[in-house]
Amino acid sequence: MDPRLQQVAESGSITDFYALIDESPYLLESIDTVSFVNTPLHIAAASGRIAFAAEMLNLKPSFARNLNTNGYSPLHIALEKDQKDFVTWLLRLDPGLARVKGREGFTVFHLLVLRGNVDLVVECLITSPKCIEDVSVNGQNALHLAVMNDRFEVLQVLTGWIQRMSQRNALSTEYAFLNQMDLTHNTALHLASGMLYFLQFLSVFCFRNKAKALTLFMQAVKLLLECRMVQRNEVNGDGLTFLDILRTHGHIDEGGDLQQLVLKTGCKNAASLPTKLMKTYDFFKSPITFWTYCSTQTRRISADTSDEARGVFLIICTLLITAT
């Protein structure tokens, strides 16, 4: 970037900016052709220059989604520099920017969760609800990040939102969000129980913080268990269920609230789970039975309302009546 343009972006002077454009009319175009570059909007974001940023977006809307050489968008930079007013303004201007993926696939929404910014997390969920579906390259979603970074209030918001949402495909979205596995096949529930184990080894000099953290993670575990769509008996990459992790590290008191909740929600250890009798490839290799054929055609027709599909449906109904 031209050093003069960088200086102008830092100062936020729109007058000086147009003086530069008068000298070099293609100044912004030369920046826009580069895949990874610090744009004037990145510089303005770092300095919190809202008026200058508005002018940049007026001229070059694409700058808002450009990543710099470190893999960050202007909003990522504004968050890193704690420019809260700038972040709020830009998200309200374009709510879709909450879903821009930067380094390691972390979105702006992910960073808001990680930082525990509850107000902006809620605003993103309302104005850009699909941001909750985004996953990093490590397979982590907002739920993982809230658990790993001890953001209990954000966790409450996320679980409360996902169980109340009524958008299209809400049920499948809720299931996918609550049971997302990272690259090591850990769900948020696995991570919460694992963090309880990690906290046992904190220094005795951090006892007060340790006790508080243990309480919060125990609350997080209970909160996740109370979500009806959470799969409590998923096995992680180490072959352990949530209950295996808890029992291994002695976090279930006999007769305690957690034990009662574990029993109530049907948590099991890996050894007691039924083995899968048929692998996926065995299923596809198996013969197509009459009932398999009928159920498959019925599912296909449910997604196709054409006259031809309705005709096929009538044939299937006739076959079913004849068979019974």
C-alpha cells in the first residue's frame, strides 16, 4: 500500500484521501486486485475511523470482505484492537459480515463468542441467524469456543437461542449445532467434561479462580445435558463418552445433582453401548427389499410435487394395498 494512503487512513482525513485520488485515480483498483492485502479499511478499522471507513465502503464495498496477509478482515482487526463502536457500526451496516471467515476459518461471530461479548453475540444471532452454523477448519463451532474459553453467559445465550429458533430447517440446525464434532471427534459436551479434569491440576495459588472455574464448568455440563437434542452417548476420538470422562476423573458425587441428571438423561459409558451391527458400506451392499423400495420412493415424492411424481405415488399406494 502507498505509505501516503496508509497515513491518510490512520488519520481518517477524507479530504486528504481525495487529494491522493486526484493524483492517482487507480489507487484503490490496484489494491482491490490483490487477494491478500492490507486495505485502507483495515487501517481505518484498527484506528476506529468510522467516517473514513464509511467512505471506503461507499467506494469499494469489497474491502469489507478482503483478508490481509495475516488472514484477517477489517472486522477481525477492529475486534483485535478493541474498537467496539466500529464493530457495532459495521455489523449493523452489513450483518452478513459476521460470517466472514478469516484465519483458521474463524468468523467474526466466533471471535465475539471467544471474547464473551454477549451484546454483539445476540445482535449477530438476530440479524444474521445463519452465523451459528459456521465451523472453523478445526471443526469447532461457537459452542466449542464458548466452552473452551469459559464463556458461560454466552453458552446460555447460544443454547437458549438454538432451542427457540423457528427458521426453516430449525430442527436439523439445532441437532447439528449441539452435536458438532471437532477434528478429534469431541463435542462441546466432551470438552466441558474434559475441562473439569484439566482444572484439577491448576496451581494451589489459583485456588479461588480454580473453584469458580470448576463451578462454571459444572454448570456448563448441566446446561448442555438439559438440551434435549444433545447426543449424550457420542464416542470421541479416544473411544470415550461424556460419562466415561466424568467417571474417570471422579466428578460424579453419589446422590449429587449431577449424578441425578446423568441418570435422568440416559448417559452411558462406551462399554455399555450396543455395537453397530452393520457398517455403512454393508448397508448399501444389502439387497433392495420391497419395503425399502417403497419407503425410498415415498421420500423422493415428498420432495417432488410434479404430476409425474403424484402418479408414481398412486402406483406405490396400490402396491402397498395389494401387499397387505
